[in-house]
Amino acid sequence: AVIFVGALLAATTGVVAASVIAMGLISLPIMLRYGYDKALASGVIAAAGTLAQIIPPSLVLIVLADVLGRSVGDMYKGAFLPGLLLTGLYVGWVLLNTLFRPHLAPALPPEARVLRGWALAQRVAVAMVPPLLLIFLVLGSIFIGWATPTEGGALGAVGALGLALVKRKLNHKMLVESLHSTAKITSFVIFILIGSSVFSLVFRGVNGDLWVEHLLLNLPGGPLGFLIVVNTLVFLLAFFLDFFEISFIILPLLAPVAEKLGIDLVWFGILMGVNMQTSFMHPPFGFALFYLRSVAPPAVRTSDIYWGAAPFVVIQVILVALIISFPALVTVGLDRSPVHSGEPAPVQFLAPQEDQEGAGTDAPPEDAADLFKQLAPKPSL
């Protein structure tokens, strides 16, 4: 249930912090009260919260689309099936734990099951319909073609305000806090973008991008070797860098190489998004772990949170391998050709055509003065 709620929150908010903190405050105390293992409960909440990074309308997908120069709508469509698959893998891991180690997640006692049958279904429907409507308002309008991603975000904001108004929770304090949080996050992103742009300018000024390009193009194994090395590099960098830094600094160096190797950049962006999802889950800078630590009760140790997240990091790595092995997981809804054909993308050079009458008669200009002399109109005979 926590994983499914995390998926719904991911499709509603698209922000990891909001999902992890909300479920940490609501679900974790209840799970601990009924005897759930601390590590398993913490890992489930942290992993379910990070679904917001890959399930549309993910903020990460918007950043990747901008960096790679691709459509946000295509990124959303490509990430839909991997997001569902990752949710299913999480549920499968929890199910295996309940079957083979039932003491880690015991069933609720009979006295806790106060709702049954139609009353339970009615309670679920009342709780599920508003977020589902909000999800359709954002994603449905984009997929159907009624709105652009920017307009879909605006519709989502209006829908969230409407839901808060209907539930009588919309007030001046809540509105000010929302605006302040939005302005703060936007400022963070802009300053990171400025810093990464300065770094990229200096790096390209010393031809560092050409060195990286030649290095990656000459890796053994072609596109597959490139993907293995790049995913290993990004996974290791995610131990110390946030996805913003990786997106703005590392990906601009990798994207041209991927395109020259014939790799579809939408597919490549989804693959990097799944890989960078691990940056929220493993120490020492796993932000989802710190978000959960800030709201977890004192009985839950930091080591419990770390060990609980470890299996879900392995599941994320398995999904990376599945996407590489089965590219159609991303391209099935995009009307794309195979992700990579094994051959570099063709490059066409167009040479300027010379005037046939004067071809070979004029020497190349020595300086700007000679150039202007050649461009001057000739007197008619």
C-alpha cells in the first residue's frame, strides 16, 4: 500500500522530498506500531518516495529534456512504462519478504481491520478519486494533446488549488508557503545552472569536451561498451553529486557522444534518469534518506534507514540493465526505430558550390581588403 501511495504521490507532485516526508509522517509510525521491521519499513518509504524521479510529471525528466534538447512530452511517454515496472519490482520485493520472512511485515491484527466490504471500497474511492483526477489533469492533458507540458503544469497547479479549496484547507499561510518553496527551489536550480554553465564554458575553452568525446567514442564494445562505462560512471558520481549537478555538468558531455553512436536521446535520458535515481537512495548524500531521517521517530536508527534502502538500490540497478537489454520498454510508446543500430550516426558535410564561370580564376583572398575587392561588382563590358 505504501508503494502504491508513493506512486500516486509521484504522479501528483513529481517531487521526491514531498513524497518521502509525507509518507514518513503518516505511514512510518503506523508500520512501527504494528511490528514492521524498521529497516524494511524505512526502505519501502524511501524507495516509494523516489518514484517521483521517474514517474511523470517528474521534475528530473523536465531537466533532462532541457539538457538533451528533446520534448518533455516524449520524455514523459518514454518514462511511463519503466516507472510502472519499477513500482512492480518494489512490490515484488516486499511480497517476497512477506512470504519468506513474514515476521518482517506481519499482518494487521483483527481489531485493526475495522472496515470491510463496501465500506472499505467507499473509503478507498473517496481517497483515490481526487489525486487520480489531478493526475489526469496534468498527464492526461499532455498525452491526449490538449496542453503542452508547461500548460499541463499550470493545470496541475490550478487543480491542486481547487482541491485545497474544496477541502477547506486553502488559506493565506498555505499559499505563501507554497510560493516561498517554489521560489526557493527555482533559485537553487538557476544558481546551479549558472555554475554549471561557467564550468562548461571553461571546460570547452580548453577542448576538454573533445577529449572526452574522443575517449568515449573509442571505447571497446561500441554503443554497448559506451552504455556500460557511462552508467557505471554516473552510478559512482551519484554517491557524491545530486542529479542537478550530474544533469547540468556531466550529461552535456555524454549526449553528443550518444547521438554520434546512433543512440536515441529520449531513451538515453530515461536510462540516465533511472540511474540517477540511485543518488537519492545511497549514502553518503542520499537525500531521500535524510528526508526520512528528519521525520522518523528516534527508535529508527540511521543504520536502519541505510540498510533498508540497499535492496531497492539493487532493484534500480536491475531496471537499468533491463532497459539496456530491452530498449522497447522506453520506445514502445514513441514510434521510434531501435535505440541503437550499432553504427555511428551519419554525418553529412556540405561543401560550398563555386561559380562555374569564375572557378579557378580568382586566388583565395589574402586579407579582408582582397575579400572586399572580389565581392565588389565588376564593370559591364
